[in-house]
Amino acid sequence: MEEVTCYIPRTLDEALEILSKDDCTILAGGSDLMVSHKRTIGVDPRFSKSVMIIRNLPEIRKIYTEGGECHIGAASTSSEIAENPLVPWHLRQAASRMGAVALRNSATIAGNIANASPKGDTPGPLYLLDARVKIRSAKESREEPVSDFIVKFREIDLKPGEMITEVVVPLSEDDFDYVFWHKVGTRKANAISKVTVSMALKFEDGGSVVRDFRVSATATGSKTNRSRDVENIIIGKEISEDLIEEVAEAFDGIISPRAMPEFRRETCRRCIRRFLSEAERRRAAGDRRKMIDTYDGYHMPGAPEVR
Ligand SMILES: Cc1cc2nc3c(=O)[nH]c(=O)nc-3n(C[C@H](O)[C@H](O)[C@H](O)COP(=O)(O)OP(=O)(O)OC[C@H]3O[C@@H](n4cnc5c(N)ncnc54)[C@H](O)[C@@H]3O)c2cc1C
């Protein structure tokens, strides 16, 4: 039987020290790694390098707010994120709809980011909210926007000796009047997304002019798509049918032509049309309900309402 070294550090410093000496595989929840290293039924997965299990490091399991930002420890699980009222709504939605309960109890946010799958659920909200990752090695620490850290399909900007320690999300939610998150999967639970669209919009105080608008979509290219150029089409203007169509078409333009074109494209266009027209309808009617969701009112038990 082949053997690999398995480290289980007790502190973050110990983990970083190990990483500086041994280029080992970081294992958090293991929900991606155990699948990618599987052999066959009933046979243990095979790892070619040493493995370091980090899921129980206390320093990277905390969720707290500081300086107008939400800090989420790298080893926080989807369940912990979904249940924590400090976490912004879009991210709680995404975390609450990942896999099934057992998976959500083990899958971590850093694992979801570092896996760099375009179908990963948390990058959509993280791109939308301008989130950053904190990265540490034994000698240095640095920060990078999640949208830069994920370079492309299965490629991240992580150097040997480094690990993600925290995800930082600016708390801009109160700046949004209307929010939207919609995941299309084969089932309502335990389904990898076919496409997920996250959106948020803010009007100028008491007015009809759009102050901020954001839209991101997963599973529509080699990584999550978001473009400030597309969003700028409607920022500073009043929502009209022509502008909605312009935004929908412009977003379509940034989606990879290889991303199963028509189904994913049409879903994104429909979501954008639905969100922008409903936001304008609610604004004109004085309807302050924030959440605009195309899931026919369906929510996973325990899924968060808007704060
Ligand atoms: C049945 C099933 C259903 C699933 N459903 C969904 C779903 O609905 N939505 C979804 O998005 N995903 C889904 N996934 C994929 C997976 O669960 C997620 O990507 C999960 O978040 C991975 O986290 P983890 O902690 O298990 O990662 P691991 O498997 O432990 O690691 C994944 C990668 O991240 C790296 N890594 C982990 N932590 C760190 C760190 N701190 N610093 C640097 N690198 C790190 C690892 O080295 C590895 O390369 C599913 C998987 C399964 C098996």
C-alpha cells in the first residue's frame, strides 16, 4: 500500500511553516479533492504529494465584521456562511444552495474559490460584491480581488508556500435597493449549477436614476463573468426598455461563445430583463421589498431572507 505524509497542524503558524518546507496538497473539506483523486469504488483516493488538513485551524474558521467589511475565514463551511447573518445576502444564498446538507457541512469557501470551477457557486456573489482573498505564506501576506485570483478554469494565482486565510467582502448591501440571485440546476437541491446570475441595483435617493447596478454570472465561460463596462450602460440613467435590452445584449457579448451558447445566454438575458424591469416597477410603485427572485418564491429551508 502506498503511503503519503499527512499533516494536521494545530495553528495557522504551524500550517504555514509546514507549507514553507513541503509543497503539500492543502485539504480543507475534501469535497473536491476526494473526488478528483478517487480511484474506484471502495478504494481510498490516491494523493501523489503530502497532504495537509486545515479544516480545524481556529484562526481560519471565524466570521466577523470589521471596518465595514465581512471577514470570512478560509475554512468556513457553506453551512456556517449560509447561517451567519453577518454575511451578505447574495453569498448566503449561494452557500445555502450548494450541494446537500452533508456537503454544505464540509465544503469550505476557500476550497470553492481555489477549485476554480466556472460552475462554483460562491464566486458569482464574490465577484458581484468586489470581494478579496487574503493570502499568507510563512514570510508574507497579500490581498487580491477574487476576480483576479481566479485566473481561469482550474488556475489560481497561488504560489508555493501560500494559502488562502480569509475572504473579505465589503458590506455594500445596504447600498442596494433591490437584489437578485438565481441558480439554474437540474434539481432544486444537490445540483451543480448550469448557470447562476447575481444582481444588485441602487437608485439615486428618492429618484429614478440608477446609482449602481451590478451583474455577474457563473458557468458562462472559463470563470465567472462580470463587466463594469456593461453595468455602466445603465448607471446614471433611468431604466427604460431600450436600455434593459442594451444591457442584456452587452452582457451576452461577454459570455464565452463556448458556454453552451443559447441556453445560458437566454437565461442571462431573461434574468437581466426580469430584474431590471421588476426593480423599476417596484420603485415606481413605492414597493420597497428588496428581493427579486425568479424561483417562484421557493427557498431552501433555512435560506436567508434579505436583511
Ligand atoms: C456531491 C457534490 C456536490 C457539489 N455541489 C456543489 C454545488 O452545488 N456548488 C458548488 O459550488 N460546488 C459544489 N461541489 C464542489 C465542492 O463541494 C466545492 O467546490 C467546495 O466548496 C470545495 O471545498 P472543500 O473545502 O471541500 O475543498 P477541498 O476539496 O478541500 O479543496 C479544493 C481545492 O481548494 C484548495 N484549497 C482548499 N483550501 C485552501 C486554502 N485555504 N488555501 C489554498 N487552497 C485551498 C485545495 O488544495 C484544492 O485544490 C460539489 C461537490 C460534490 C462532491
